[in-house]
Amino acid sequence: MWKKAVSLAAVSIILGSSASSLFAASGRDYIAIVGSSTVYPFATTVAERFGKSTRYKTPKIESTGSGGGLKLFCAGSGIDTPDITNASRRIKMSEYEKCQKNGVKKITEVKIGYDGIVLANSKASPKMQLTKKDIYLALAKDVPDPNGGEHLVPNPYSTWKEVNSALPDTKIEVLGPPPTSGTRDAFVELAMEGGCKQIGWIKAMKKKDKKKFKSICHTVREDGAYIEAGENDNLIVQKIVASPTALGIFGFSYLDQNGDKIQGSTVGGEEPTFENIASGKYPVSRPLYFYVKNAHVGVVPGMSEYLAEFTSDKAWGEEGYLSDKGLIPMPTAERKQFAAAAAALTPLVLK
Amino acid sequence: MQVGKRETTMERVNRGLARRYLQERLFRLFGLGAVILSICLLGLLFVSIGLKGWPAFEQTEILLDINFDQELFAVDNLMGADYGALVKSSMRSLFPEVKGRADKRKLYRLVSSGASYVLRKMVMEDTAIIGSSRKIWLPADDEVDMLLKGHIRRDVPESDRRLSDQQIGWIDQLTEAGLLKKKFNTTFFTAGDSREPELAGIHGAVMGSIYTLTITLLLSFPIGVATAVYLEEFAPRSRWIDLVEVNINNLAAVPSIIFGLLGLAVFLNIFGMPRSAPLVGGLVLTLMTLPTIIIASRAALKSVPPSIREAAFGVGASKLQVVTHHVLPLAMPGMMTGTIIGMAQALGETAPLLMIGMVAFIVDVPTGFTDPSTVLPVQIYLWADSPERAFVERTSAAIMILLAFLISMNAIAVFLRRKFERRW
């Protein structure tokens, strides 16, 4: 009995190892890309055009989220790991160190443009004119006591009018992405923290107790005013059209596509338009990136051509095809800088 | 205590009769209500998907006069010629009054970016058309398609639409001239995924599903049937076998994402198989469908009456002969039904495929078991999340295709059961 089991195990190990050597040796003739679901629509557009207009195969793009993408990307430098990862935030120090530790020494960072995060509601309701402070007060879990004093109370506001008397007297009801989403991270960091900092004593806390400051500014209320509506932004659009008093949080491209049904709220007096996000006037916008594994350039066919296609003005320029898809282009100088980095494969050094 | 006339049994029965009848009527009404409600909900699902998805089978195309100018093809590489310029010059000749770069760009945008690939394919297939001039139906942009299908409102201010008043004017002119028509959407059935809704199709996903399910069927059917036969016919009654049984029943209830994690750990990390391949997808789905098939097969084997086995033993058949000649053929219809239902379940699965990289954007239609590919339900999920409005109807259309596959698979299962089932 035991003999049988041992020989069976031996056979399966031999089979397994021969199978693995078989697959590893076969190489790969297409580019493998992973990463952020926010960058996904742009990367796929480039990949498709690249595949159709060159002799190379169309790259394969998985939508794994920024964190998941970097995890796969940094797992090693073998051919079975992804060549490029997309990210809707910059690589973190911890991720960079993990990359270095796993032998992924040289990484090129390419910033591709900006994405605006909008708060929108149905056209059936009046347009909201918000400030970052309004957003913070309406959505944070704990806010400074409205009766004065430097202490926090559980968020007492239930209508926008209570937050700011200039706003309409409607219930606070905001549909947004769950904590796993990069859009949520960016929204919390840019809009809520931005509003939070306008309160003097909380701002002062940033220097003393950074952790406490973060937990005050970054924690979203859980009493039903903020509704986690899942990662599907289309769903949020449909829901805010159906319930006109609700606000939705999503990427600019969804506002761009549905301009006949929904309107973006102004933040700090700035409309979320293409021009305002591009010029940096609209405050809630974040940069988008992708990271290239330098060791794979020249090994996987088509890598440098793909980089050239992505960083051409035809793609990411002001009138490029990515702007049709809702990507906010960078200023010319910045585009030149990153196009040069992509062409020369300048390795990223993070300190 | 007063002693009255004692109640007879009959009287007691009669007294309770009305209540019992009422209870039964209520129960029946309840059951009927439940059936009607579920049929209504199912109908609502079908109707809403059908209404939304139906228009996707038609796609707006534009008739353009394309002049395959010899000068444009005076390059070494026919692949690299500027096919976009052919479309642009044709559009310019339709609207000669349009001047200025911005206006021209708006005009060119009415035609899909895929039009140039259609022309390139025509030239590559038959170089003789260079120098001639032809009238060709080319795909229009998805915005044009949406306007013609009534999904873009004309009554809102210009800035709130993706099409300007000027563009709508051009579209109306083209429609009146009969140059813009809705035609049967063949692209939807022949193309792989695309970021442009008018170029996106489900062929890639359908092929991926077929490859994946082939692997699943080839592995899970023989393994499942063999397991069931061993457990039911040969295995000695022991604690060890009981443990195996409990575990198989448990596995049938394990959430499918767990199988995906297992696949990632074993097939990708240990065996080093390629990511996003139907081969790995098929292996993972095999693990998932095995318990279903084993349980169904065992039930089928159990339903074969012992008299058949005894009769076979009686004429001197060995145990293996009894099983292969008599029991297995009689149990086969039940096993096949179970297998088809397991397959249908596997066809609709996305969660386990997420971990092994089959949730991906793949344009090229897969041609083998190790090509990167995706499957139908994943395609539906990816389209449902796309910002372009034209993907809404495509999502529903893809759901219709998936439902058609599922319904036909289940119909085959019912047919097999009816045709081959034997009652004793």
C-alpha cells in the first residue's frame, strides 16, 4: 500500500516538473499587462490599436486593481510574470522594495495622464455647488462638534442644508465605490482630506499624530449616508438617474459619456470639465501610471513598440484617441519628459 | 359536570371538514402563487434583457465611395499604407463644404476607427482593387449608432451630448440620402473583444468557453464516472470510504472562488502553466464540476435495481462484466444528465477564473488550449463595466447568447432523460 502511494507521488512529481519545464520553455509572443481597472479602458484602447496596426499580437490585459497588479508584477522577473502593470496611484515604497527583493531591479515609470473624480447627480435636481469642506463634513464618520470645541462627535448631519446653509435641503445620500477601489482611495485622499485640513486644529494634529489625523480625515461614515455601490461605475450612474436626490462618485469618463442624464457638481467653484481637470483647476484629480519591467524589453516581442504607441501624441496627446475615451492629457512638457523616459527605459529610483 | 350526548366520530370529522378543505385550498393557492411569481420574475428578466439586447444585433453602417488611389499604395509595405486617409477623403467628398481642422475632425469621427482595418483587409485579400473605386458599407461610430437607435436625446443642450448639433445635422443628411443604414451586425458574431463597441464581438469569448468546457468535459466525465462506479460498486464499506463520501458532498458546496485559488496555487505556481489559458480554466472547472457529476452518477447507479446485477451474476458474469455490460449502460442517461447540468454550471462561472487570469481584455480569437482567452460570462462582466453607452445593449445581447447556450444544454439533458430513461 505504502509503496504504491510513494510511487504514485513520484510519478506525479515527475509529470508536474516536466509539465512546468514544458510551459516555461515555450516563452511568450504577446505582452502581458495587469493592473488598475481605472487605467484598463485606456490601456486596452492602445493595445487594440497596437495589435491591429503592427505585426505583433494584441497584448493581453487583466483588470486586477492597482495593488493586485503590482503584487503580480513584483513577484519575479521570469517570463511568466507580467511585463507591464497599470496603476491609478504611484508605486508605494513597500511595493518597490518587494520588487527589488524579488529581482525586479529596473522598473520604468510612465505617467500617462490624469483622471478626474466627479460627484454627480441627476439632471432632474439642481446642480450641487460643493466645497471640499462640505464633502468632508457630509461624509466623514466623526466630525468636529457643530456647537464648537476641539473634539469630535459622530456625524450629526442628515441633510446638505445642515452642512452648509447654501446647499439644498435634501438628504445626504452618496453612492460611491467600496474601500478596495483605487477611486475611493483617491477620493478620500483628495476631497475628504482636503476638506479636513481646512479645520485648523485637525490640521495642527497632522504634525503631532499623523495616524490619528488620517483616521479622522479618511474614515467614511457607515450610518447609511454613504452607500457602497460596488466597483461597477455604470451601476452608480443608473442609480443616481433613478433617484434624483442621490449623488454618485465615479471617474470622469462616466460623466463624459452620460452628459445628457447627469451633471457634475462643482468642487470649490470649479466645474468638472475636461479643460478644468487638464489645467489642474478642478481639485479632485489624480495621475495615472504604468510600470514597465525593463528586463522584458527585447525578450517579449513588441514591448518597445507598444511603449512608443502609448507615448505618441496620436494616443495620449491633447487630440489623441485616449482623450476621446476620457483620459485627461498631461501638459506638453510632461508628456515629452515621460515619452523620453519610456524610450530610454530610465529606471525608477524611489527613496 | 353535565353529561350530554356524546359526540360521534363522524360529527367530529364533519365539524373539522370545512377547515381542512380551506387549508388545502389555501395551500394550493399558495403553491400556484409561488409558481406564477417565479414565472413572472423569469419573464421580466427575459423581457428586459431581450428588449435591451435586441438592438445590438443591428449595427449602423455608412455607405462610402472609396477610391483606392494608386498613389497611396506606393509604399513597400501594403500593411502600413494609410487606410484612414481613404475614409477621410471619401467623407470630405460627401461634405465638401466642411472646412477647418476642428470641423473636419468632427466629421471623420462619424466613421468607426475600425473602417480602415476593413479596407486594409480588403486590399490584403485582393490587391487588384487598388486603383479602382468602390462603394463599400463601413461601420459607423458607436455614437452614430446610438443616435439612430434613439439612445441619445436630441432635446438636451449641445454641450451635454457626445454629438454636436452639427454632427447630428450631418447624420440626418446621410440618413435621408440612404447612406446610413442599420444592418445585421455580423461583427458581433465574428470578432473578439474591442474597446470600440461597434467592433466588439463575442466570437473570442465563445471560442474560449468552448476550449475551456472541452477540457472540463474530457477530464470530469471519465474521472467522475469512474469515481462513482468505484464508490458505488467496488468500494468496501469502511470508515475511510465514508470519509471520502462526506468530503465529496462537502466539495459540492464549496464556493467556486476557492477552486480558483487552488488553481492559482497548484496549476500556475507549482506546475508553471500559462496564465489566462483555457487549459488551466478547464482544470479548475473540472475540480468544481466533479462533485456534481459524482453525486449524480452515484444516484444513477443506485437506481439500477439489484435484480439486474443478480441476474448477471447468476449467468456467471464477473463483477467487472456486471458493471460494464449491464449496470453502466442502464445508468448512463442519468450520468449524462448530471454531466450536462455540471457543464452548464461551469459555463456560467466567472469567480474561479478571476484568480487564474481569465478576466482579461483579449482581442485575438484563441486558436488553442494555451492561447490567452476569456469566457462568455467574463465578457459580459467586462462589458457591463464599460463607460460607452453602446456596450449596454451588447451586454444584454451577450447575455442572450449565454442563455441560449444554457437553455439548449438543459434541453439536451431533458431530452436524454426522456429518451433513454427506463423505469422498473
